Amino acid sequence: EPFRVMPSGAAHDTMCVAQVGVPSAMVFVPCLDGLSHTPLERAEPADAALAAEIVWGAAQALGA
């Protein structure tokens, strides 16, 4: 599937800018045992690289 809409309970920067109507998106990277925002967070380099490619492609498409 090209994308999946996922609710997130975490307070990310997008939560703050959404209040003033700024379009935003987040890219989630799978982490070992589902742990994130902790020193124990571990992601496969290939997954992190794919996320970086997605963000770079989005920036290019938006003319950034």
C-alpha cells in the first residue's frame, strides 16, 4: 500500500502547527520491539534510509 493513515498519541511538532492550519505529515520508521523515544530505540538502517528518501522526495515535490 502506498501509505497508511495512523493515529499517534505522541505529542509531535505537527500537533502544534496543526492548530494554526499548517498542513503536515509524519513518517514512521519501524523500531525493534516497537520502542521509540527511548535510548533503547533501534531501527534497521534500510528502514531509516527509506524514510529519509521519502522525506527528501516530499521536499523536492514541494519545491523545497
